[in-house]
Amino acid sequence: MDVIQSLLGGFAIALTVHNLLAAIVGAMLGIIVGGLPGLGSVTGVALLLPLTFTMDPTTGIIMLAGIYYGCMYGGSYTAILVNIPGESSSITTALDGYPLAKKGLAGKALFTSNLSSFIGGTIGIIFLTFMGPMLARIGLSFGPAEIACVILLALCSISLLFGVNRRKGLIAAFVGILLATIGVDTTLGQSRFTFGSMTLLNGLSFAPLIIGMFGFSQIMEMMVQKVNADTQKKITFKESLLNKNEAKRILAPSVRTGILGSFVGILPGAGATTGSMFSYILEKKMGRNREQMGKGALEGVAASESGNNATAVGAFAPLLSLGIPSSGTTAVLLGGLIMWGLKPGPLLFQSSPDFVWGLISSMYIGNVISLMASLAIIPLLIYFIRIPNAIMIPIIIIFCVLGAYTDQNNMFDVWIMLAAGAIAFILSMNGYPIAPLLMAFVLTPMFETSVRQSFDISNGDPAIFVRGPITVTVLCFILLFIAAPFILRLVRRKDKAANTSGIVAHPHGK
């Protein structure tokens, strides 16, 4: 009951004119920043943080939080329309969103993205409201060894779940792992695979890589295959609305991945990108329409967008309750809280209740504002995809170049983007999936860091990975996941042999 009363008091604070205006401005700015390839929530929050220093702390954090989850909405737009994820968390959205756009269903994909983002965000906010401190304590039970095992499970999953040919999926994942090791080893300080290049010491930037492999490779495909968008020119706003059956299809994926994303958000170093990937993997494994995922399934868009929004909100639990940022964006927000003179931690709920509950209440409001703004912009986005390819291709190329360059204001990243696009085009033409490569590229640095930290804690003893109940459980899942295809193959062979012997024994069916 205390929670309800505190929440109602928070709404009284959040609904004041200046705080409501801050939530609206933050959500709108987040949608815009999220839709621009190469920026992302970390850059958007960091750039706009100085603007909030003169504000009241509650007003300032409401605006910055609005930017954060607004970015989760906006990142899906370019992912669906032109196959360029505006946010790294929208990589998995592009896997089904762009195929839907090519089928003339861009409007339905955008509606699915917005509705599932709202559902996932709402679930995350509810979890934060009633279970914030408890979720933060659960996150503390995941040390480096536990996180390493969870990431290893994800790495084993992505290579087998994506693509028709599992061998090619494994090869693509290994390429992603190799690309992720380029640069200076953060533990030993030694350069790896830089070939004497100073520009590679920081490794390959993620933004130019995804822009090249999704966006520029798509340009090459459009030019080679002369893809035309004439089938999309008759799309209307009314036809883009989801019917009752389609709404039912996305409800279950949105709810289960929203719950998963809320828990992923509390893990140290996870972030919305990891949340969207884990959510997509879960739906790919458990969803009713999993066979169509990757080919243009609404469930794939729903899982990705619900997962990344829930993760973004879930990340506030350890930030507020323990003062521990679980992602790059929350690390920037932590810096802002400290500059405002606040001390995130277990006592924050008692020492600054107006701040905490005003922020949480504003999330409910900001989530509704983001949904309304996102739905209102769909007619304009539908008009955008009617642009002829002769004009569309140069526009996408400009997006690709600007997105790659603005990531670090480095021309070298533009060349990386072009090279990544060419490599992705060659791989896709030969049947190699791009998704395992990019996902492995994201997860490998996190995995390496967690493994190194685990060995530092245990003084090099690998037994640390089998001591805790969480690590043992996850390792059992990994072994089961790896062994499952071989076991299924043996069962099918035995069934086939039994059927064959039955046919031989009874050639006339008697």
C-alpha cells in the first residue's frame, strides 16, 4: 500500500507543468535521436546532459530518462524502412522489420514496433515500481562468472538459431568473434590484429559496422538485383493498422520478452542491445511462428522491441537502488545524479522520495507520450517508403556515410562501413547469415571481460564456473543446447530405420 501511495505522490510531482513538459521534450528528442543512425542513446543523453544542469534534479532526470526510452522507440524506424538500425538495440528489429517492409507491410511493422515497445516499457516500469530494490539485489547475485556463462549460452544459441545452414551460422559467429578481438587487449594492454595501424588500436566501432552490414549492403543488393518498391506505393494508413488476429499474435511475445528484458536490465553491463538479442533468441526458440522469424514475422519485431524497452527501464533498478549502472547510458545518468548532489543507493528511496517516485511516475507518462508520438508519425513514414528507388538509394547512402562518420568524427569509420557493406553483401549472396556475426561482435567483449574478471577473482582457478548454483544451471543448459541437435538426429534415424524395417516386413501393408 505504501508503494501505491508513493506512486500517487510521484504522479502529483510528475504532472506539474514543467515536469510534464520535460517528459514530452525528452520523449520527442529521444525518438529523433534514436532514428538517426550512428548516434544512439548514450550519445544523445551525454550531449543533452549539460542542458539539464540548471534544472531541478527531478525535472532534469525526467527529461534524460525520456530521451533514453524514446531512443528505443525511434531506433526501429530506419531499421524497418531502410534496414539501418538507428539504435544498436534495433539490430534484431531489422531482421524481420525490413523483410516486412519489402512485402509492403512496413506500416504493420511500425505499428507492431510501437505497440510492443509500449507493452515492454510498461512491464519494465511495473517491475521497477514494485520490485525495484529486490531486482537490484537479484542483479548483485550475478557476478562475472555467472554473466560469462549467460553470455556463453547466448553465443551458443545465436549461431544455431539463425540461418538455414547451421554450419554457416557458426562460421558467421566465429567471424564476429574475430572482429571483436581487434584492438588493444584491455587486460594485458597488448595490440591484437591491428597490423600496425594506429586507427585499429581502439578496435572496430560498432556503428559503422552495423550501418555497413545492414544499410550499405542493402544498397548493393538493390542495385544488383534492381529491386523496385512499386508494390509499396499503394499502402494506406488504414491498411497499416493491426487487425484482431495480428494483435493477438504479438501480445504473447511482447509480454514474455518484456518480463525477460526487465531481468536482463538489472545485469551489470547488459544494456538494451543485449536485452533485445536475448528476447529475440527466446522468441526464436519458443514462439509459435518461429519458423518464419527472419523472413518477415511480426513476432520477431515485437520480441525485439518489447525486450529492449523493458531492458532500458529495468536498468534503472540497480542505478537507483544500488548506484550501479548496468549500461553505458545509465553510467552517464549516474554522472548526472552525482553532479546534482544526489547519492544513488539503498538510502535514496528514503532520503529523496520525491525525486525517485517523481521519476518512476514520469516513466508511465513518458511511455504513453512516446506511443502517441510514434503512432502519429507513422503516416509520414509510410509516405517516405513511397519514394522511388532512384531517389531513395542516394538518401540511404547519405544516411550511411553520415551515420558512420558522426559516430567518432573519423573518416576511417566510413571506410570500415564501406568494407563491412561489401563483406556482408558477399556473405549474404553465399547464404551466410549476418545476424550471428553482429550479435557475436556485441557479446564477445562482454564475455571476454567477464571471463578475465572471473579468473582474477579466483586467482586463475577455472572451478569458479562450477561453484555457484547459477553457473552450474546455465552450464547444464549450454550442454543440453549443444547436445540437443545430435540427440534429435539419432532419434530421427532410429524412427526412420524402424519405419523402413516395418515397410520391408510388410510390403503389402498387411
